[in-house]
Amino acid sequence: MALPAALQHLSLPVIASPMFIASGPQLVAAQCKAGIVGAFPALNARPAALLDTWLTDLQKELADFQEANPGKRVGPIAVNQIVHQSNDRLEHDVEVCVRHKVPIIISSLRAPPKEMLDAVHSYGGIVLHDVISIRHAQKALEAGVDGLILVAAGAGGHAGALSPFALVGEVRKFFDGPLALSGSIATGDAILAAQAMGADLAYIGSRWLATKESNVSDEYRNAIVESAAADIVYTNLFTGVHGNYLKKSIVNAGLDPDALPESDKSKMSFGSGSAKAWRDIWGAGQGVGLMDDVPTVAEMVERLKREYDAARGRLGLN
């Protein structure tokens, strides 16, 4: 099946995952200007009124950039909507995105309601839903999403526990539509590997944390560069949903990363007024051991292109 128009004509088959705090307008603009999909969580724009400002400014900046660089591929904007009962901003944030005709909506945690899908589809937008299991994938497709983001073992932040080979392989048995894969993808070789196993696009998060445009502290950036896969802890303590986090930030919070208690999933909250008790707990995937520097986004995308082309060359695909 051909990819939707919003996912065609990218400089690389890559969607930048929307990251809590880290994905702000500067990072998203740089990602789009480099020709990949730039994404941010709607809840990063606080207060809620700031979401309209972010989208207005981003769309103008990208339009001006495209006009000044007519030959360049400029990627589309994607906005993540957390479809959870505690997210009291969902209706407002979807309305703002529909008004701006955001081409890609990334829904997560629960399958989006029909009203949300109809609103996005009304102007030609698409909804990609992130899932960690086959059951979640089937439920999302039954709801009517346009594509799936498979969050496999090793991904940063909220992540599943299934091997990407198992997850992609089983989903491809019943779905031939747009598929992105997440989980320790930090090189051009890994992008090609994702395609080789059946995904259309790579969904990359942690690599952007260690770029100059990410909205994180220098301590967070340095921790990414200094860490390896062994420094990643998988726990549901901080949000109620299992995810991967940097051990250093857990230790800094006064906790024992080897003896973390289980959280009550029923108490997870994503409301606009919820306290950010774990703001200094840093999400990151198992691919951090492949990140040794802090380039600009443009430099990183060019590196990924070179690695991707080199990998294709080794396999005789160029």
C-alpha cells in the first residue's frame, strides 16, 4: 500500500517521536527543515493557549523556509495527543490542531474516538496510533486509525517489551498500511533494518535528545552521551505505564534503580494540572550507547543519510 501524501517525499523515512519537555518548537522546526517528520506532544505547550501560538509560528517559519529553499524537502508537523480520561485538554488540543490542519496526529495510550478521527480526516489529515502489543494494534485499527507506530523493546520513554521482529512480523499478518517502528533506532543502518523487517518508517526519539536544539538541560544531554544500554531502567513507577529511563536520573532523585516499587496503573494522570513530580526523571532508549556527541539536527540527519546509503550499498541496493 502506498504511503499517505504526508509521509511521502521525506529526505529519510523517519518520524521524530514527540518527547516530553524535550520536543519544543526549535527542535520540531529543525527536524522539518531537515526533511523528516517533526513532532511534539500537545501537552508540551503549557498553558493550553500556547498550542495555537506554537503551531502558528511553526507553520509560518516552515512556509518561509520552503519559499526561500524551493528545492529542499521540508517535512510535515505531527502533534501527539494523549487519549486518556485524565487528559482534560484533549478536546481543546484536537480543536486547535484541526483548525491548523495539522497533517499528522499521533495518538497514544488509548485508541482515538470516532469524533477525533472524523475531525482529522475532514481536512485530509491522518492519525497514527502508537502501540506496544498486537491487541492494542488490532483495537486501534478497529477504531479507524490510518497507521500504526510499533513501540518495541528498547524504545525510550513509554515502551513495550516485544522484540521488533515479533511485533512487526505479527502486525504485518493483518495490516498492510503505514507502519513505523520504534526501539533503539539511532543509526542509518537501523533505519534500513526497520524497513527490511517490514516497517515503512523509523520512529526515532532518544537520538534527538542529544542535539543542540532539544529543550533539555545540558546535564540531560551529557547523560545521554555518557550512558550505555546497561544504564537504562525499565519501570512503570513514574507514570503508571512501563517505560525506559536513564539510571543516573533515578539515582539523582534519591531512588535505588535496582529496587523500584511498582506503580498503580489506575492512578496514571495526564491532566493539564497534574503535578510533575518526576520532571527530572529522564526518559531514554537502549540505543544511547550509540550516541557520542551533540550535533545539530541538520548534522544528525545528514549523518543518518550517509549511514543509510552506506548500508544500502553494502547490500547492493543502491
